Amino acid sequence: MTTPQKVDIAEKLAGFSERWAPRRIARVNDYDVKVAKIQGEFVWHTHEDTDELFLVVSGTVTIRLRDGDVVLGPGQMHVVPRGVEHCPAADEEAAILLFEPTGTTNTGSTGGDRTREAVDA
């Protein structure tokens, strides 16, 4: 039996400054729990094979969808269903927690220069 470990989300977020570069903070079965700092607008993209959970840790995040925006504050979350095109955005720096299958690319099927592989925080 291993010693129980806690994960301090604020501490993990304080360990990096790069925006739009997710950091893995835990694994749950075949899923990664990631944190990221964001500001500005990301890219419109889809994840054809998986839903994507966004939980706002700090700041205000807008999940832009083709049929309307979802505006989230700290402690609020939204699940983007698989195959739904979306574009996360934040006017001021915000921090988010993501929950998605291991190996999910942050830019989905869009790719491009904002694509980042999650690294351990």
C-alpha cells in the first residue's frame, strides 16, 4: 500500500507561467487531470472521440460554442460533448482544470502551433 498523497492545485499552478500549456497533475484510470493557465482566445477545435470537462479554478472563462457561449467563474464547470466545436477564451488570465482521456491533444483535430503535449507538473 502506498502512502496517500494530496495534490495542491494552487501549488501546481504556481509552478509554471506558460499559457495554453496543460500540466498533468494526476491520473484516474485512463484519464488525465490537467491544469492550465489561459488568456486570450484559443483555437476553434473538436475532440471527435471524447467529451472534455472544463472546471474554472480562478478567473472567468468563456467556452465559445457555435450556438452560444458558456461563461464560467471559479468553481463552475462545463462539459463539451464529443464532436462539438469549441473555443476557450479568457480576457484576463484564468486557471482551469481539465479532465480527459490520456493522450487527448489540446487542439483536437485542428492541430497547429498551439498544440502541446501535457507534461507532468
